[in-house]
Amino acid sequence: MRDTIRNYLPIVQFLGSVLGSYYEIILIELKDEGSGIVAIENSHISGRKIGDGLTDLCLRFIKEETYKDTSFKSNYTCISNGRKLRGSTYFIKEGDMLVGMLCINFDTETFIELDTRLLQFANIQAQGIIDTLFPPQGVPDNNTETVLSSVTELCEQEVRKYAEKNKLDAKKFTQENRIEIIEHLNNLGIFLIKGIVPDVANLIGTSEASVYRYLSIVNRKKK
């Protein structure tokens, strides 16, 4: 573990204790041999654990180099086990290089449920007041974060969504289908993760060599 990341370990514990059980604190280290969670407090909120991989939004932050323009992103929506959370991410850098992220997820849904019941008890229309109290901010809706336990699980989700949308069997994708899904996964930053190619190849019923070939086609299209 980098010393820079190690210095944040007590901060994770501190924030978890001070903010309380409705706030999940996550420390992520980015490294070539495998990026993922290295410390977590109040993990009951998302069910994640040490060793779990990056979310789709974290991958997008890396892919789009969001960290170069700002030190953090705050108050975006997370979806975890069907529940909405409010997330914020602080980018940990060494010079211009991103080496980690400190993430805080607030379980707003618990309070929304409580407020809704109280307002209903008082015979007050709840939704407008709830939207005022808990407005989505910081990151546009199309950048909502989906919390999954691994990047492979994220790949499975995206391949399944593509197959269902096009009424296809993933194992019977045409070359055109495979290029389209590879382009989509590439845009998500999936291929920034070392060792993910075999998993993708298995999911779309092709060889690792073909995945690299499709990636080459996708990258040439961008030039």
C-alpha cells in the first residue's frame, strides 16, 4: 500500500465514528495489479467489503480524467441494493497522478422514508418537500453510480442489459454486436482494469484475442 493511501486509514475510521452509522466511508487504492477497496466503515449500507472493485462511476472518473479539473465530486446519486444513497468522492493524488479515492455515501433513503411517514401522518403532500430537502446535485443523473461488488459483475450487468434491449443471447452475438458492447464497456472504463479481458470474452462468447481485436477497431474509430 502506498504511504499516501496509508495516511488516510485513520481518517476513514475517524469519519465513520464521527458521522455515524448512516454514513459509509470507503478508501480506494488505484494500482496496476488490482484496484479496489482497502478500508471501509459502516459497510452495512452497501454490503461492500475490503477487496471489492470499483463502481461504474469511479471507472468513469478515471476514464474521463475528472480528477484533473477538480479535487472532488459531491452529492451524486448512488444505487445500492435498490436503495438510493447520496455519494461524494475526494480524489487522492500524488502530483497529477490519481492514486486513490475517499468516498462517502449517505443513506438518505432512511430519512426520506421517515420524513414521508411524518408528513403523511400530518396529512401533508410529501413529495415536493422531500425533493426540496434531498435534491440531487453535483453530478448529472446520467452519471448515477451503481454499487456492485466487482467489475466483473458490472460487465455482466451491462452485457445483460444490451442483450435484453436487443432481444439477443449474449453467447450468440454477431461480430457487430460484440464490437458495440466492447465499445460501450470501453467507454465505461472497464478495460482500465487489469485482467478483465478473459471475463469479457467469456461473457460475450468469444476469445480473448477477439476482444483485443474489437478493442483495436473501437480505438481506431475514435481517431
